[in-house]
Amino acid sequence: MEQLKKDGYVIEAVKNRGYLLKEDAARVFGRTEIESRLHTEWAGKTLYYFESTDSTNIRAKQLAEEGAPHGTLVTADCQTAGRGRRGRSWSSPAGANLYFTILLRPDILPDKASVLTLVMALAVAQGIINTVGTKEEETAGKGGNTDVKAEHCGVGIKWPNDIVADGRKVCGILTEMSLSVEQASIQYLVVGVGINVGKQSFPEELAGHAVSLEEIYGPVSRSRLLSEIMKAFEAAYGKFTETENLELLKEQYGELLLNVNRKVRVLDPKGEFEGIARGIRDTGELMVELPDGGITDVYAGEVSVRGIYGYV
Ligand code: BTN
């Protein structure tokens, strides 16, 4: 009972009848909730939950240096120094969103590791669809939309690793890697994920292209979402390790890739250009068809890709 209270449940004693859980279950997020829902073999088996921390990526790296095992999951209700890509910060208020980082110790060469960000993007998209899709399906008989799951609920991936719902960004992923001294092998890798879950107002510069899951689908349980993502990630990671690339995942990733057959502008530091996105390679590059019909491969990390007619 004390642990449930710590995790945010509001519990009221009712005379002669025991206890009453008052808090909206979808909003509760804590160690007990997460542990009771996680049914994975290794992903998240070692779990660190913080009410508040600087950044789950920073914590995961510290834990890695102290010898934490492959699959260690670090999550927090709030981050005081959440970090995004390209040195940006990641707004991380309490009680609203999902922030987590998984520590990986893959036995692969460093140049194969960047694909793991795409593997996580796939797992996040699948986790969101499985969470909000079944929610919709549960209500389908009561006038809900039965096609929601089949159509991926409006959820997709903007290459390489932004998750988009109804055309706006709901999730960002930040992967960081530590190499051995001679740079020949990976010591560890941390993959950090931030998902806008609860309703919130976004800073002006993001307002047009950021959205939260609750705004689209209604309240979403963060612990359920986290467990669906871990389940999907464990399966996808297994397929990745079989080939050390996306060969076995390309079809699933491709089904969710929103850029396909759309015009994109590639913001390459060596010169911007436009083309039509045609899909991805096994190694994760985006294939872009140029106006002369030739295909060029765009590498994640070096460039960013913008839709011509909107965010995607
Ligand atoms: C992006 O800029 O799109 C990536 C954002 C990544 C944010 C997540 S929140 C959990 C983890 N901890 C951090 O400090 N950053 C990542």
C-alpha cells in the first residue's frame, strides 16, 4: 500500500470495505507499475526509476561505467537536464511524458551501431500502435473505429528516427556510444527516448510540429506504453543481431516510413538538394531519387531531411 502511494496512487480507506484507488490509473507511473507490466526476457530486467534525475542518458552512462548489464533500463518521471540531438535541450516536465534510456552492450563493430537508433524507432512506433490501437479496438464495439490499428493509428516514422503522429513529432531518440580506447569495439551504447504523452503546451518554435499522444488518442498509460516498447524492442533487437543490419526489419520499418514516395529536401552541409524518398537500405541509409532518375544514399547523422509540404 505504501509503495502504491509512493507511485502516485491516491488511496482512500472506505469504512468496512477496504481501500479505494482514486487516481486515474493512466497517469500513474512508478516502479511498481512498470515492473508489473514488463514481461521481457532481458530488456528492462534491471530497472532504475527516478522521480527526478538530470537526464536518463547521463544516468545510464554512469551505470554503464559502473558495470550495469546489457538491457538496463533507466526511466524518470521528470528530467532537469533532458538532452536532445544537436546539443538541444529536451523539455522534460513531471507527470506528463515518458523519458527512458536503455543500455546496450552489443558485440558488433562500431560502424554497425548507428542502425540501432532505427531499430528503436521501429520499436517505439510499434509500441505506440499496440498501446493506442488496442485501446481503440477495445472501444470499437461501442462506436470506435475498427480500422485504427490496420492504418497504424496515424503513427509513422520520419527517417531516420522521429516518430510522428497525425503529421507531428511525438518522440525523439538520442543515441550515444562509448568506444574502447583503441576505438575498435563498442564498450556500451545508450539509446534515450522521449515521448510526449500527456497534454501540454509546447514552446512557440515547436508548436506547429510537436504533439502529444493524449491530444490525439486521449489518456495513455506511460507504464503500458513503456512495456509495449520494451517488448517490441527485444524482438527487433533479436532480428538485428542475426544480420547486424536491418535486413529482417526493413519491411516492417518500410511500412511505417512516412517519407516514402514523398519529396524531401536533404540538408547536406556539402550542399542542399531535393529528391523523392524511395525507402531504406539494409544499412539504414535513405535512398533518394534525384531529378535525373539516379539514386543517392543519404546517411543519418550527417544530414537532416525535411518534407517539402510540411514536417514529413
Ligand atoms: C531529439 O532531439 O529528437 C532527441 C530527444 C531525446 C530525448 C530523450 S528523453 C530520455 C533521454 N534522456 C535525455 O536526456 N534525452 C533522451
